[in-house]
Amino acid sequence: MPKFIRVDMKSKKVTTEECPENYAGLAGRGLTSTFVANEVKASCHPLGHYNKLIFAPGYLTGTSAANSGRLSCGAKSPLTGGIKESNTGGTFGQKMSKMDIKAIVFEEIPAEDKYYVVKITMDGVSFDEAPAETIGMGNYAAIKVLQAKYGPKVGVAIIGPAGEMRLTAANISFADPQSNIRSAGRGGLGAVMGSKKIKAVVIDDTGAGKVAIADVEAFKSASKRFTTALTTHPVTGQGLPKYGTNVLVNILNEAGGLPTKNFRTGRNDWANDIGGETMAERIEARGGKTTHGCHAGCIIRCSQHYNDKEGKYLTSGFEYETVWALGANACIDDLDAIAYADREFDEVGVDSIDVAVAVGVAMEAGIIPWGDAKASLDLIMEIRKGTPLGRILGSGAAAVGQMYGLSRVPVVKKQAIPAYDPRAVKGVGLTYATTPMGADHTAGYAVATNILKVGGFVDPLGKEGQVELSRNLQIATAAVDSTGMCLFIAFAILDIADGFNALVDMINARYGLSLTADDVVELGKNILRAERDFNKRAGLTNAHDRLPEFFEEECAPHNVTWDFTDEEVDSVLNF
Amino acid sequence: MPKFIRVDMKSKKVTTEECPENYAGLAGRGLTSTFVANEVKASCHPLGHYNKLIFAPGYLTGTSAANSGRLSCGAKSPLTGGIKESNTGGTFGQKMSKMDIKAIVFEEIPAEDKYYVVKITMDGVSFDEAPAETIGMGNYAAIKVLQAKYGPKVGVAIIGPAGEMRLTAANISFADPQSNIRSAGRGGLGAVMGSKKIKAVVIDDTGAGKVAIADVEAFKSASKRFTTALTTHPVTGQGLPKYGTNVLVNILNEAGGLPTKNFRTGRNDWANDIGGETMAERIEARGGKTTHGCHAGCIIRCSQHYNDKEGKYLTSGFEYETVWALGANACIDDLDAIAYADREFDEVGVDSIDVAVAVGVAMEAGIIPWGDAKASLDLIMEIRKGTPLGRILGSGAAAVGQMYGLSRVPVVKKQAIPAYDPRAVKGVGLTYATTPMGADHTAGYAVATNILKVGGFVDPLGKEGQVELSRNLQIATAAVDSTGMCLFIAFAILDIADGFNALVDMINARYGLSLTADDVVELGKNILRAERDFNKRAGLTNAHDRLPEFFEEECAPHNVTWDFTDEEVDSVLNF
């Protein structure tokens, strides 16, 4: 039977039980969100002892299915004040599944003032004081210290200096197969982990078997069909493997939806200097890797190894959103400078979207000049030093906006708005406004249908069809986030019906179920219902489902505004 | 007919109209809150162009009635995100009434980046660029500059450096009859004024007559009875005139409700060093004034002139709450140091409660040591410099808590909890939790009945009777805040029935009305209804009507906890 492990950080008592009945049919985001909605006091302080941090792999995590490597992390968010699920690649989730651990829950707060490494093996859970040198250390080096101590293959979940400081943009970092860094990035979950005095969780699956499959043949057959869908679709089979997510810079710039200079315009004339094509050329010229998977079994391989001028590894998981936020929104046309910043975000352990958007807000405030790469890097380095300015920046875009008295602050529910202007890509604007997560493109990626023409086409500049698009994608995404699949599989299954069917067939084959497409939709709806119910009890209402008022300004080149009524916005999640 | 003046700071268009029908029967808080609820978009950014700042004197402001000098200021609060009414003494409100100005509303935001002085005379409203030297200047000196330019007797409303920086604890300062400083302190209204680029509003009532009174004889007679009540009651007739509000230090310490070391305990052994008796002795020894009124016609005279060791004026309006926050809660046993801090709060223009509580939170965070007077003053001076640390502190206790990752942060709706421990003075705890204003003792001062035995007695440590007490006081206070009366008159009218009747009679005599006590109660309820309706639309729900969870810890010496259920708390404003 799958194990459900509760770790009390105050008493150090560990309870390993069979999965409680009410969570039995759930995994990934479905499990973390249902758990948080059920068991976390909605009105609690996110850094107080009532909050709980849960890790749960998805239905298929750790199986041989392509791209099934995701781990969901959940808690009440210190950034938004609402529920948070943030998922990540890396090796941690797959090891949990192989060890038949359905979820690990961290509860309470130690009385003593020291950091712990929580170790999980087939023998159970134990606690070590964190090695002194890891405190305040960058994540790359700290992972090395832990893997030297606990074994080179252990999975690692770790907080950096930002998590130790409990900053609201602090993330949880996870070692990937090359011991580089993947992140459960958004919403400040690293601060929750830091509040519980957990520097790291290491997981050693020595002695674990394979993930149990109820019907091996059916699984194999479905898995093959699923793989075919991924390799056939142009986005997952060609675009992402070749250029990574950063292929989007030129596409969004062309579409007029690449937010530039703190969302003043949707197009700029230096986009190509920072785009995916330029990045791929540079990576090849410097002997890096243009394609690379963040977990075992990934066949999309949208990550990369970006080397510095000397050919030395600098960063990976160097995403479009980070490049956009510094490159377009903060007007920095220097891809190397952005790569150094991306590395530092991983080292210090912060959400690269929220803090990179915060850099743009800092420019808006006049703290540093627009487009100044050197000043931006210096500013970002303040976080690790724990200076007041670093703490403000590491608390995210909303915090910079508050401390500097600005109203032009691109956030929803205090979480930074990502890389697609909501006026020019209206479907994703509705997602930003209404997802229970705070502004989050991944919660209902209408960019796919608005811009990439995946899953049909809805005119990005018009209102027609956008409400339904955002609603359906949010429902589908909640379900996909429960499967353990990378969200990018959605490109393929939105267009290729057999890919979607194969995904459902794999889940059925693994668990001996007979779920239908309708069941998947109902799962997605139920997850969103639980999340919204938590948020309501936490004090988030429709009034928080609003974009900042500055989006009433026209956005060039299409001169579009955010023109949905409150009633239209409120109809998105009307079930 | 009373004038209702709207000032558009973008176009500089001024509209002077008769008071709109729907505001005709309202004044003071009743007018500001109804106006904000009706005309400010509840979901707007408080520093954006949709917010509006309104000044309105009360029903009796500017009459010959004792203690009728208050001016209400209202807007959407940048601190709480909800509605805000903050009222003040000084000369401004009385001049407005004499000029028959019912309200002044400031709307919109200038496109140009410069500060204005808005000048109001009997001839109308005009705009000057603010004198360059006043920008960044402390309020005492800036008021001198303005009174040198506009006349020594003009009323002045001004923001200090904190308001220019649009910090969420920035207040609006008002010159009193001696050109010292009174404040509309709470909720960041100075940031709203700063966002509208108004450095100051000067009002010159040259040519104005007296406030019109419908029935002069009835007014005189009622006024006399009212004065008798004030001079007869021990609190308004003796305690406050003799020692000021700081008389409360020893009283609350004795009661075990003086929050000490960031609300760790309710009693300490250095209270007498900072109490009202010690303060009065020191003031006398240094040739200051132990009693002084903040507006013409005050007969309670709870203010004072506190001089430094050289006998030079240092500060006035040196209140119990400020002395408590630094003296007990931040453990600073040096009254002179607290006085220097109080002066700086007035100079830089911040709420002395929120920022002084923030100093305690900064000690909690380890930024400076507990009780370190020198370090506290240095820290407070950072605000004026506009450093990142100063901006954090000047944004209030909640901001310090967020940037330093703390959960022990004494705020409700992000506004700092004042000087009475809610566990040991439970009635005021219910007020903190439920008032639409964010934690505010003045919104329903149950301390009166819990501790001072005014208006009867309700055991401060028990739950019985507290819900009704807080409810009734909140209703009465909303009405009193509409009269233009200093809230301290409530001590007298709670105990002396004829004092209350005289107050109603004065309002009737002024306007030719025949209001009853029931009408006054209904007025109070309607104000609270309007405020709660605004807050609901702004996204504040019952989930925000909660004290921080650390109040579940026991508070010595009575070892009491905050033990109201959510249902009990939610029943306070159940009408």
C-alpha cells in the first residue's frame, strides 16, 4: 500500500500510515490541493505552525511513461495568502514513487533554532542537523555537499539563502539528474520550508523496486501511443527540443504580446538578441547542450546547458519567462547577463519570474536605470547578502511596488504576471486573473490557442471565446498537474486525440481503473473547487481576481486594452 | 449652502457645488466613509488615479462647542486595502466649517512630476508649485516655510518625506494653533496625498464668518451642559488634563494589559519610568507645558509641550500609544529617547503607532537589539533618508514582518495593533479584529469599560459581555467621529446622560433638526454598514477579522489567551 508520511518538525515524530481514504484516488496537484484545503487552517499565518508543506508525485511519476517526472509541492502561500501548488522536475518525485510514497507532509515548527536535513530512505525518516557550511551557501554547492555526505544519487530538495530568510519569493530547489537545479518556483514555498527549519530533504531510493503497474501490457501499449503523440507534434517534437521555451521570444514579439519596459508595449526591436534562436547558436558555439531533460524519461528535452564565454557551465532550465522578464521587460539586451542572473536566482533560491519582474519594478522606481545589466546583477546579488534592499527584491514584485510607492506593479494576488501581455493575449489574461494560484501562465496556458494555434485558434486580441478557453484549459491543467506529466505534453494531447486517450489509458493501466475523459474533466473541476474553497476561507474573493488597473492603458502595436467586465472575468470559473 | 469642492489634480479643474443630496445629512466620518463607499472604485489601487482623498469637518466642528475641532480624512487605505477614516485636531477643520465648506475632495493624479500646494481661500482654490525647499524637509520646518509664504494663521495639511515616498505608514500632518503637529495618523493617507502630488493644502479663512447656528439660544444652553459634563467627569476633567493619555502606562501595567517585548507579556517593571506621572514631573522641571489643547476650544487639553534637557521644545501630542510601543513593547526605558522618536515621526510624517510597533518587530527580527534606544533612533532616521531599510520601517509593522520572514507580527488587516493586549483587555481585542479600519483602539475603545470602569464595567479577562460592548462602542464611535468632537468626550457622555443629550441638542440646535438618541445609533450603524460594504467589495472578508495566531499563547501575569471563536468574533458587527 502506498505510504503517507507525516513529519512533525517540532516533536520529530514521524507517522507513516496507509494513504487516508479521502486522498486515495488523488495524486500530484489533486492530492496537494485537496490536502491543503482539508488540513491547513485557511486563516493561518503561512510561516506559522499551522501551515503544512506537502510533496506528492503524480499518478504516473516514476513510471516508464515519457515525461512522467513531476513532483507537486503544496502549502498556503506566503506570497499570495492563498493555496499554492508548484511543481518541478528533478529526481525527487520519481524516487518517491519508486519507494511507494504517496506523499510526505511537513508539519509544525521546531522550537530550537537550527536547520535540519530530513533524510528519507526505505528504512524510514531521520533528522540530521544541516551541515554548517550549507547555511547561507548557494544551492549548487550545497547540493554537492549533501550528495557528498548522503550519496551522489540521492534526490535533494533544498532551500537557498532566500528560503532561510523566509522571503516571499523563495522557491524550493531540486537536484536534476546532473545535479543541476530545477525549481518548485512560485508562491514562496521555500519560505514555508525555511519556517519549518528544513534546509533540505534528501531521498535515497536504494532498495526500492519499480513502480507497480496493474496491467503491464496495456501500459506499454498506451505508453507507446503517448510517445508517438509527443514526437509527432511540432511543438513537443521539434520547437521545444530545438530551442527550448525561449523560442517564444520572437514569436511573442511578432504577435505584439512581449511585455516590454514594465508592460508599456508588446514589441521591441532587440527581441532577436535574446531569443531562442540566438541562444541556441550561442550554446552550440560554446560547447553547451541545446537540449536536455530535467528528469529521466523526458523526450521533449526543452532544457539546455548554457555555458559562459569560457565554455564553462553557467545555467540550465534557462526559460523564456526569465529571459523575457529581464530581457524585454527590464530592457536588458544582453543574454549573457541574463544567464548570470538566472544562475543567481537558482543559487539563492528564488522564483526567477517574480524576482526578474521585480527588477523591472525596481527600474520603474528609479532604483537602477532601465536596461542596465550590471546594475541589475548587482541588485540581484543583494538578496544573498540579506540586505534590506535584497530582502525587498527577494520578496517579489509586489513588495518592491509597495516599498517604493508604485501603482504600476504587474501582479495578481501579489504574484508577478509572466511573459505574455494580457491585453494582447487575452485568454491568458483571464487565467492570470482567475486562477487560484495568483498570476500564473501555466495554470491555463491560453497562449497555446491564442498564439501557437494549438487546440484550435482563438483570436488573441478579441474577447470572443476567451472565457471558455481559459476555463477549459484551467480544468485540463489541474488534471494534467495531477498526472506527474510535464505540462508541455498538453501541446500534443490538445491536438492529437489519441495522445490524450493514451494518457488516460496509462493511468487506468497503472491502477487497474477505467477512467473516462469525463472523469478527467471532473477531477480538474474538483481540484479547482477545492482550491477556490480554500482561498475563499483564506480571504481571497472575486475582488482579488482582477488585473492591475494600468492594463486599461493601450498596449502597442495593437493598441489593445484589458476590456473584460468583472462579470465576464467572474464567469471563467463558474462551476 | 455648504460647499462641496472637488479638485481634479490632473486637469486642475475645480468644481464647487452645493452638497449633493446623498451627502446632505452627513459630516465627519459619516460623510467621508459614505463618500468613499459611493465614489471610490473598491478594487482600485490605493495609489492609482481612481482613489480619492476627502477632508470633511464634523457636524459641530468650528462651533463654540467645547472640543469641537476634529477633521475627518478618508480614502481607500494603501495599508489595509480597505476603507479608511482618520481624524485629527489642528486648525484646518474649524477653518473649513467657518468657510462653509462641507468637504474637499482630491481626485486623479497629475501627469507632471512636481508637487503642488493647493490653496483654499474664500475666493476659491488655486495651485502653486510647492516651494523647492519643502521637498524632503521635515514637517515642522516645512510648515514654517508655508506659513511664511501664505500667512502665519493659515491652516496647513502637509505630507512629510514619508508621504512623498508614498509609504504605507505615511500620515497627513496638520498644524495646530501653535503650528505644532497633529496627525491623521493611521492607514497611510499621506501616501494617497503623495500619490496625488499634493505636498500641502493651505487654507486661509480670511473673510469667513462664524459657523451658522439655527437656534443660537438652544445651542448656547446645550453647549453649557455639555461643558459641565466634560469638566465634571474624572477622566476628562482631571486625569487627561493632568497627565495626558500617558496616564495609561501605569494603569495598563497594573491591569496586566501593557504589551511588552512584542506582546510577550502584559506587565513589566520599568513602566513607571515612562509613565504619565514621570512625564508630567519632567515636563514641569524643564519648563514645558503639561496641558495644552490641539485645537481652539479644547477644554480637556490632553496634549503637552515636552522639552528636551536644555528646556527647548521637543514634541507635543506625545501619546500613550507611542510611549507604549517604544517604551514597553520595544523595551526602551528612556522617555527622552522616546520623545526624540516621537518628534521624528511627526517630522518625517508617519503613523507613530505603526512605525513604533514596527521598531519592536525589527527587534524581533534581530535588526537591532531589544531596548536599544540609540539603535532605535538611528533606525527611525533611516525613513527620512529613504534607504531600503527606512522604506521597510516606514511601511509599517506588517512590512517589516514580511521582509524579515516573521509570523509574530501584531497587525490586523496589516495595521499595527495598539497599546492594549487583546488577551487581557478582551473587549478592545474584538474591536481590533472587527473594525473596518484595521487594528484600531479608537474605533471602539472597550478599554474604557474593561479597565477604566467608564460606561459600567465588563471584566477585561472574561468573554462575557465583550461582544455587546465592542459592538455598541463601535456604533457610538462612528457617530461621535461624525460630530467633529474629540473622541475623548465619550468618557463623559458614557457616564453622564445629560452630556450625551446635550451633544444631540447641540447638533439639533445647529441645523434646526430634532434628532433623537435612536437616530444617533442608526447613524453609527449606517456608517459601519457603508464601511463594511466597501471593504467587502475591496476583498476584505471575515477572514481578515482575525487576530494574529500568536495570541493563542498565554499572556502573563493573568495567563490569558485569545479565546473567542470565529463565530463570536463575527457576531460583533451583526447588524
